[in-house]
Amino acid sequence: MNRLLPLSALAIMSLSACASGSFLGLATSAYVDEQLEATRAEVEAAREDMSGQLQAEISTVRFDVDRVDELTRDLEQLLATIRENERATQELQQLATVVASRLDELPTETLRRLVEILERNLEAAP
């Protein structure tokens, strides 16, 4: 009987191995290959999904960067225009000071004549 127990256990394991395709509950190489292929497919799908998401994010960031560059150029042009206007204003203020000092030196009658001439020119202008 002592010999029968190990032999019957061996027979049961052999029969279960034939029925399940594995020996002692260990996976066969075909099963492992199937699971590896399924895992590879899942990883590849996840990678492609992440790649698509990253590409979309990169496109959004590139658009934002292009827009910031465009706004920077517009701002630089605006600042240049402001600087030019400030320079022109200072120049006109200096000219106004010069004209005011020269007008103080002119006799009143000359100024009246100058005003008449300017009024006639303004009336004739379109």
C-alpha cells in the first residue's frame, strides 16, 4: 500500500497534466507566449494612445508659443510707436517754446498781420 499511494499520486498528476496542458499547475510555453502577446498588445495600444495625447499637447503648446511670439512682436511695434510719439511730442514742445520766445520779440502789428495771413490760408485750405 505504501507503494500504491505515491504511484497513484503520480498517475493523478500525469492525467491532470494531460487534461490541462500543464504539469503540476505550471503554465505551458504556449500559454506564456499568448499572455506575453496580449500584454504587448495592451502596452502598444496604451503607448499609441499616450503618443496621440502627447502630440495633441505638443501642438497646443506650439500654437501657444506662436501666439506669444506674435503678441511679442505686436507689443514691440507698439512700444516703438509710443517711443516715437514721445520723441515727437518733446520735439514739438521745444519748437513751441522757441516760437513763443520769438513771438514775444515781434511787434504787435506784425503779429496781427501774421494772424490775418494764417486765417486766409486756413479758409482757403480744403
